[in-house]
Amino acid sequence: VTAGVGIDSRQEITAAEFAWIKEFLREHTGIELKPGKEPMVMGRLDRRLRHHGLTRYTEYIRRLSEGNDPQEIRLAIDLLTTNETYFFREPAHFQVLRDLLAAMPSRGTQVRVWSAASSSGEEAWTIAMTLADTLAGQRPWEVIGTDISSRVLETAQRGLYPIDAADKIPRPLLQTYCLRGRDEYEGLLTIDPVLRERVRFRHANLLELPNDLGLFDVIFLRNVMIYFGQETKRGLVQRVVGMLRPGGYLIVSHSETLNGISAGLKMVTPSVYRADGADE
Ligand SMILES: C[S@@+](CC[C@H](N)C(=O)[O-])C[C@H]1O[C@@H](n2cnc3c(N)ncnc32)[C@H](O)[C@@H]1O
């Protein structure tokens, strides 16, 4: 029998080890792991233990805590975040976006929209299709997508998705803004260069937002606050409100609520909030 690191030799995560990972994730990302998530943590970190030839979580934790391996910290965060997303998720929001744009006074400035937890980019590209279609060359626009996970940002930037993703995209937009991959891209859908030149992705942690993102007309902050505690949510909403242009809009998921933390915002419809504006 070889003395390799086999599946059988790896241990279950202990309560203390789980508690450490939970605090590590909360501190770096704001994500609060619920009790009972031990199997999820093991399932996601297992490959890193295997990669390093480790059998115990304690050994892996030592690696993360020594502070001299920022790359490993990034990888662990990449694995521990939940990145589920798809094109036209909660489609009503994109009709709302059309309506807001139609009602928005043209300040002669570029319309700026932020996908603040963009994951692999489907939300940002959906926004881009909606803006391109609505503004139809009449006003300049740009979309910024940010996320804490570098891995999903690479996918977002590439703009290549399995062809099945097309099922979620309304036909006319699919035909205008997406291309069917050929040869080495067979089976994939790619985003038209017309959109690519107006969409940028960059790394940003919602807990420590860079101060050079600028101000936005609309911010999508969807399906990320569900992982945060109330205080983290409150701080985040405050910072995000500060990044809205006067009268700008914040859109959260229908499953999220800003009850008690919507300072400086008025609810327009459930999940859509407006910042105080100069022209009210
Ligand atoms: C479930 S996805 C939501 C994607 C998209 N907004 C949607 O609604 O479909 C949540 C994303 O939030 C990101 N995330 C979690 N904590 C974050 C943080 N502190 N800063 C930035 N992004 C974070 C995760 O990496 C993940 O890609």
C-alpha cells in the first residue's frame, strides 16, 4: 500500500476548525456561514488540501493564518463564495431599468451602471444588453462589474458561456448582442464586441470598496447581502448610497430587504430604491 494522500486518510473538519474558517470568511468577505455548512466547506476546500498533500484542516488553516501566502487566501475565498447567477435573473428588474432610463433626465453625461457582485458576468452583460437596446446610440453608457472572486471575474471578462445560457436571453437581444461560437468555440455563446467596449470588470471587495469607482445612476446589488449579517449590510448600504448620483437607484434582489437600513433611500417598488435627488 502506498503512503499517499488518499480520500480515506482525510479527516472530517472539527468544530474548532470550522469556527476558524467561518471567522476567516466573515473577516475577509462579510459572508456569515450558517451552522451545518461543514459539508459545504469540506466539499469546497478538499481540493486545496489535496493539492498541498495535507490531511488535516488544521494544517491548511496554518497556511492561511501565517499570512505569507496571499494567493492561497484568494483561492480559499474563491472556493468559499457562492457564485450562482444567470442571464436575465429576476427579469422584472430589467424592465424597471428600461423604465428608469426613459424617465431619467439626460444630464448630457454618460449613463453609468454598476453590477456590484457581478459573479461570472451574466448580470453585467444583461444590463449592457438592456442599455444598448434602450439607449440605442442616443446616450453614452458604461457598465462596471466587480466581485471579490478573481476566478469568476476571469469568466466575466472572457464573456464566453455555454450555449444553453441563450435560453434565458430574449430572442431579439440574443440575435443582436450575442454570437454563436465556431470551431474552438463550438457550443459556446459569446458577447458582441459592441457591448464589450462598454463593460469593464475589476476586482473589488464590498467591505473595502476602492474610492475610484465613481458615481452611478443605477447600482445592482443583488443576491449578495443574503450572506451578510445586519451590521455588514448596514455599512455596505451606507457606502453604496454614497456612490449613487443624486436621484440614482439601488436595486437589490426580491429576496432581500433593506428594512431598517435604507437611510437616504426611498422604496420605489419592492427591491428598487431611489436616492434623494436634487430634482425632486
Ligand atoms: C450569488 S452571486 C450573485 C450574482 C449576481 N449579483 C446575481 O444576482 O445573479 C454572489 C456574488 O457575491 C460575491 N461576493 C461575496 N462577498 C463579496 C464581497 N465581500 N465583495 C464582493 N463580492 C462578494 C461572490 O463572489 C459571488 O460572486
